[in-house]
Amino acid sequence: MTSAPKFFILDTNVLLHNAEALNSFADNIVVLPMTVIEELDKFKSRSDELGRNARQVVRELDRLRQKGPLSDGVAMENGGKVMIVLEHETSKHPSLNLAVPDNRILAVAYTLLSQQKQVVFVSKDINARLKADVLGLEVQDFEKQKVNFDELFAGYREIEVAGSLLAEIFQNEELPVAGYDFYPNEFVLLTDEADPKHTALARARSAETLVRLNKQYDSAWQIHSRSKEQRMALELLLDPQIKIVTLVGQAGTGKTLLALAAALETTIALEEYEKILVSRPIIPLGKDLGYMPGDKDDKLRHWMQPIFDNLTYILGDRGGKASEKDVETVRKKVEQLLKDHIIEMEALTFIRGRSIPNQYVIIDEAQNLTPHEVKTIISRAGEGTKMILTGDPYQIDNPYLDSSSNGLAYTVERLKGLPIHGHVTLRKSERSELAGVAADYL
């Protein structure tokens, strides 16, 4: 006996997050309150990812409309149906003020529930889910493209082996290790069973073969690693065979610094790439300052200040307190690199549609991107391009993303089995003692 279909009421933010959500509930009925259609209309003229998703959903609904009245429900290719419901046809719960858009959406769900339907309210908005729960509705976050962040691939593991195996990898550079199933480019800390202080760091070449780290990758642009995780990161950032690197870590762990140092080393010193492209999502921390004066470069300078800070540190004299003249000299070096187009700063909005060949691309703060946005960015990579995604899934400014649904974490899990991908989770803050305290305790 076939079970009755469920009615999935989608909040607007679900469709703005992923336009494919409309087709993600096979064999069931997707219900869109009229308020959702009105809210999509407000977004469809925007040039960002939200606007693109809104337009895609509206176009799909218009295509389905040609099959029959959406108010009655129209069959989709996945075996389900989609229907649009007018709120004035619903019964009002006494606690819902229908002047509030979210409440009008919830009223549709509550009406279907009162008609003894199996109803699920789907929203990325925690507040809306809380209100739905109070009304007795079954609630869900949109789970597609989510990963279990607590079990996120770290990029390395530790195993105990006989001391003779450690000696073998030091002598032969390669070590067969049976009984393990390593991911490509996964790092392994080999610990002597008899002496825990006797260790060696290796990298997986295949599921059961480890190789020594490359001594040429010990440093980049005179930046040396301060931890084993940073050494792993340098190995991936400098290896031209690795086309995409993901670095996850809290503030101060050195993700962006190492990526920029490796970019300068491989682009300027080794001439493996034509130039460096750096970008980050333009999502302000705290209240937005509104429109900023100047041309595109002037506007980007405010958002890219952390990048300038790291470049200033890398290119400057790190031996002591810099004089005003030294600071000015370093600033001119950075400006010259920008003027010569060795380094290019670009807003993510302008990357869509481009083809980016032979470049070292760094996407900073990638935890603020959706999985679809990350896919769009990576698909811009042309021949000879290396792409670096860095970010901290604990510091997300996008209101509809969390540590499990952001594009950075999703990319780590989806690509961990590919030979062209490498990943490291950096855990120790190296910026300063104070920064480490903030990361650990606040």
C-alpha cells in the first residue's frame, strides 16, 4: 500500500539558498504560499546569487504553469507535485498576525495540518522553525548539501607503527603500509610504538603507500611553518600537482598567510602561474556601512584589508619594530604588485562567467559561501589554475549557513577522495597568545 504523500511547505530562504530545492522532495507535494512568490519577486532583479536563484525558481514555476493550474498542483519529473496556495483561503490560527510575512507562510502549513495532512515546514530560518514547532508542525532545515561537521575530514591522522618502518621511510622516501585505506594526499603522523617521541610525517600517495614530505616545500617566501598542520598546508599549497586546496581553521591559524606566501613563491619566484587572484565574499561583520566612495578598487580595499595586512607582513621585515619609512616601503611594494597585475583583487560577484587560466586563486572566508556558489567559483578555473579555499566554519556571517551547510565544509567532504585535492584542518592559533586565547575560550 502506497503511503500518503507529505506536504512540504518551503520558506522563501530555502529557494534562495538552493534553486534546486523545488525538485528535492520526490513523490511528495511541494507547497509554496503566495507570500513566497511575492518575496521571490523582490529578489529577482538582484545581480548576486540570491537574485540568480530567485530567477531560476520563477522560470521553473513558469515552465510548470504551462502544464496546468499551479493552484491545483502540477506534476514534476521527480514524481512529486508543486502547488501555489493563496493565504486568504487558509484558516487563521488565533496567535498568528498575518501582517507578518512569515506568519502567512506558517498559516498555510497550519491549515493543511488542520485538514489532517502530513505537513513538514522547511526553512533555513531558525526563528521560523521555532514558531512552526509551537504550532505543532513538523519542522526541518533544508538538509541537501549538508555534511556532518563533527566528523569533517581533518586531512591527517596518526598511526602507531614499528620503529623499523620509520627508519625505512627516512631511508627510502616511500613506505608501503598494509591494512589502511588512506585518502589521496592525506597526511599521516607515524609514531613509534616503543617511543612516542619518535615520529615522522608522511603523505599518502595511494590507499596503502606513504611518501616523505618534500623538503622543497618547507617554506614559502621565507615564511616557515610553526606547527605540523602548517607544514602540511605548505606541502599542498606549493605542490603544482594539487589543483585545489581547502584549509579550515580558526582565526590566527595562518590559513590566509600561508596561502598568500605560497602564491608569491609559486607565481613570482618559481613562475608557475601568471598571476595571483584573491577574492572573498563581501559580507560585513556587524552593521553595514552602506555605500562607499570611489571606484571598484577603492571599494574593494575596505573589504580586502585583511589581505593587505597579510601581504604587508609577508613582504616586510619581520625581525623587529618597523619604522615609518619601512612601512611606506612595504606599502609601495604591495601597490606595485597590484599595479603590475601580479596580484589582482576581485569581488566574487565579478568572477561568475569568467574563465581563469594559469592563475593562483585564493578564496578567503569561503565558509560564507553556499555549496552552489563554491561550485560556480571552482568551475571558473581554466587550464593551469590552482585554487585555494580558506575559512573558519565557526565564524559564519551568512544568516542561512552553518558549520554543516556552508560551501567550504561541503567541498572538503565531497572532494576528499580526489588526487587533485588536498585538505588540512589547522587547530592551533599562531597569531599571538591573545589571539589563541580568544579562539579557544571566547
